[in-house]
Amino acid sequence: MAGPLTVPWTPPHDPETPALSVVDMHTGGEPLRIVLAGCPEVVGPTLLAKRRYMRQHLDHVRRRLMFEPRGHRDMYGAVLVPSELPDAHLGVLFLNNEGYSSMCGHAVLALGRFALDFGLVPAPPSDAQEALVNIHCPCGLVAAFVECEGGRSRGPVRFHSVPAFVLATDFLVDVPGHGKVVVDVAYGGAFYAFVSAEKLGLDVCSAKTRDLVAAASAVTEAVKAQFKINHPDSEDLAFLYGTILTDGKDTYNEEPTTNICVFADEQVDRSPTGSGVTARIALQYHKGLLELNQTRAFKSSATGSVFTGKAVREAKCGDFKAVIVEVAGQAHYTVDERSCCSAALPVFGVVTLLTVSEMCCNGICDSQLALVKLERVWTWRHQAGYPSQLFQWPMIASLNLYGKG
């Protein structure tokens, strides 16, 4: 090689299509792609109206951010928008492989850290150990509490949910291939069906992911067909988001209880699922299995990552008895990038994110080149003055991909 590589800030791309600047994070292994700039204005007087507008008029943005070649089947995203609520620091629209979520706990944990570090909230006092970030989600206002030091985030974040409640318990559904199955339906900013994987002939801790996905998807479709979901505040929130398969260990125990969430279009949550933990805490409290301020740990069967949750106080949602749930986890930065989303897929320049192992497994480059790319990203970011706490494992490399197809 004659000299050092020079990488343009923006790769060649369709000039009629603006670049989308994003920051990628993850919480418990579940990705979050936050759009910084480049998204067209999302119009609407309320956050739910903006959600409807984006679905109807800007869904191409979601598809370009979530799907290959820029994303993958289980990518998750967030578009920041103004909120009509005076107490909100920011509003957010959540993106998944099917559409637009009403709530996402792992994203709230990451967004709390992001909002503090990117100056979206007033700077806390230098000696503050926690900063408040009020995030307006489609389901309502969620308060995130970000651990900080010297005005910067440290990683751990907790949030207080919207009122979480139980819609149905011990509801019998006919699931094709499994017969009659007893499920519970609960709300934690989104509605989930809950069922012990054992009732479907599976072990949530050891079964193949594809088998868990197939079973959970069958339950979701059965509940949608046989049970009407309703929400006392808005029809926009009245839909079943997915199914959470559990290890059946609902009685309080200091050991973690394991689950896996399959939502949207058979999308698998790598984290324990923040809104799912919220709903599961509400369900356990409703059944008398958990007391107020009694903390439980929830482990993802996909990655082994852990969130904690507890019901902090009782509340109401319409006529439903509800609880406010606190969920805690750790958010990480991976990298920031500028993704040039061409309108015509055959001609594109895109900055995407791959781990070293992903680069090698997909035949993109050998391990030596992957490490060089990692070193270059690290060096550039160090010279640019990024705080050292941004570099937490897993480190991700940015990689320019060009070509057709």
C-alpha cells in the first residue's frame, strides 16, 4: 500500500437523497439506531398524529434504516421529534421491521443516556449523580434517570413507566399446532401475550431461537384472531405487539427469570425487553406474586443480558388498576455514522456497522483488515475528542460498502 487510506466524510451517493446521520447504540444487546439529521419533517399536532403521518408518508425512511443493506431484520430505530407536552425534553417515534412501536424500554434506556450526552436536556450540576430525562413516547411520558459523573452519562439508566395493567389472565386460545393454550395479556406501554414456553413444549433457555419464534408467532396470531385488545386512552395503542415466552418462574425469587420477546414481524428482542418487563411486573403484581418495591431480575434467553424491574407505586389507567414500574439496565454507544440512503438501491453508498466477527463471517474482509478498520475508527475518534466512556465493548467498526444489488 503506497500510503494511508483516505476516507471521504460522505461516500458517493444519489445527490437528490439527503444523508441520514445516525448514532447507533445498544441496550442488553438490542440495537437502537437514532436519527440525528436528514429525516424529513414529521408533521402532526400530537405525537400520535406524527406517528400516523410517518407511517403514511415517510415509511421509506424506516425501510431504509431498518432493512438490509443498511440494517437487518432485527434492527430497531428512533426518530426524535418535538413533543406537545410541556414537561417533555424530547419526543420519539420508534421504528421496527414491521412499523412503529408504541413503547420501547431498551430504547428509552439508551435515549436517556443519549439525550444527556448530546445536550438535549439541561446540563446537571457537576456533582449530580443522576440526571432526569423526560421522554414522550407514543404511549405517554416516560421519565428516565441517567447515572452521570461530571455532567456526562456513565451507562446505567432506569425509567419509570406509564401506568401498566393486566388486560386478561388465564385466557384460553386455540393455537394451531399446540392446541388450547392458557395465556395472559398485559400492557407495559405495549400489549403482550405471556405464556410459559413449557406449555408449548419448549425450554426458553435451551430451545433453538427459530423454534421459539415460530411458537411465539403462532400465539400472537391466535390471540389477535380470538381476543379483542382495547386501551382506555387511545385506539392507536390498542394492538397486540407480540408474545413473550417465559420460563414460568413468576413467583418471586432472587434468581433471574428468563424470557424471550418476539414482536412486530417475528422480530427477536436481544434484550430482556423493557416494556415487556414492565408488563410482566404488572402481571406478577396483579396475581399477588410480587409486592411494591420488590425487585426482580429478568434475563434474555437470546443474549443472557439482564434488566431489573419493580412496581414502585399503584396507579390507574382508565378503569384498570395499574402500577408504575421501574426498569433498569445499561446502555452502550457503538458508533455514529452518516448513512447515505439512495432512493435507488442499485446505486448506493452507505456506511454500515459490522462487528469484526460479522465482517469475517460474511466474507467482507479478513480478520487483519477488520482490526485495521477498528484501529482507524478508534484513532479518528480519539483525535476528534470523543469522551473515553463512549468506547465500551462491543466496539463496532464503520465500513463503507459500495456496489450494486
